Amino acid sequence: MVMGEGQGVNARGKIALWDNVKLEENEYNTDCPSIEPFLLEGDGPYPVMIIAPGGGYARRAEHEAYPVAQWLNSIGISAIVLHYRVAPFSHPIPLVDAQRAIRMVRYHASEWKLDQDRIGILGFSAGGHLASTAGTHFDLGNRQAEDHIERISSRPDVMVLCYPVITMGEYTHEGSRINLLGEVPSSKMIQLLSNESQITKDTPPTFLWHTADDAAVPVENSLLFASELSRHKIPFELHVFESGRHGLGMAEDHPEAKAWPELCEAWLRKRGF
């Protein structure tokens, strides 16, 4: 694990999100739903990002999980890898897992030396759709819930969306839509999960990046989301690289997109992370 200067990292292993949900053991849902913390050691409190890897809601890509946690730790941010449920599970199961992860991290913030007001979510591709869903479909918690974790807000403080699936409409990624909503989703569900249409004045500040020639998830996804963020006067930063491909992850070997982590770090610093 790459570490921040003068800091160690406490890798705690996977922690189940729910006491009453059996962890799945099928091919792409092993040990799900759970979170896997990579927490900075020291006095804290540290900011933290919850990482939602992509995979078309069919799987979760490891190259969009652990290298990202290493990078975040190296810049002084604790990281949590989210193992959310994928197909055959469909909406709202992935969102429920993401919301639970945010609540759980906020609930354990003091114990884990985290700042409960600096909890972000970072997602790639379909994980970007999940992250943007968490940021546009949050709630402030159920104060009457017996489970104290469920009493806590699921609103992330920032979103980082990397070549995200955003819309379920014209420019969607068909595989993600089928896995999340089924073969023939209703117009109501398409509207509900087209997250560019769910932005409000309370949507968190957002960093987005995409490549203009992404052949799997059209760049229009990020453009639509950024346009609506602008219309609602939500702070955002958007970077579109002229060329590349889908699924670049940290993009270390790409001559253009490799700039995104440094750009994102500067943006996170501006937001107090």
C-alpha cells in the first residue's frame, strides 16, 4: 500500500454492510455487500472517499478499486472500497448498499479517525452511475429507525465521477441499464435513474472526467450532468480529454488522461479534502 508522508495505513479487511443480509458467494458478488477500509493512521480526522468500481452493474473492476485507494492514501485521504451487489441484483439494491456505506462510514467516523463532514464518493463507469445516484437520491436518515446507522444522512459531501454512466436515456450504456433496470424499463424508471434529471440545489459539488471518443459510455453522459450542475449553480469541474478509451482507471500509461488524478487532487484540496 502506498502511504501518505509520515502516515501508515490500516487495512481492516471486509466489513459487512448489513447484519441481516447473507453475504453472497456467487461469481461477481463474493463477500457482498461489504466495505473494505484503507484508513490512514495518525491523529486525524481525515477526509475519506468511498470508491465504487465500474463493471456495467455485472461485476466490479479491481483496477478501479485498489489502485485508487492507494492513490487516495498517498495524498492524505482515507479510502473505502465499496463491494456493492451487482446482477442479478437490480435497482434499488446497489443504491441501498451505497447509501448504507455512506451512513456506516459517517457512523464510525470518530472511531476510524474520519471527518464526518468530509465524506465523498468516487465512481467509475457504472460505479460512476452509482456514485451519482447516491449524490442525487440521498436522504437525511430515519430518526425513528431502530438501527442507529439508518438514522444518519446518506448524502456524500462531494462526488468524483470518472467516465460515468449518468443517463438511462439516449446516451446510456445499454448493458448497465439492462442489469440495473431490466430489458424493458418503464419510462418512469428511466427518468428516475437518469441522474442528470435528478439534480437539485442540494446536490454535492462534483468533479468529472471523460474521454471524448469513449466508445462504451458516450461523453454526453458527463456533458449532460455538468450542464445540469451548471444550471442549478452547483460547483463542478469537468475535464474532457480528446482521446482515450473506456475503463482507463488511474490512466497511468495514457498520455492525456494520466493528468486526471493531479487535477482531481487539486479540486479536492479546494473543497477542503
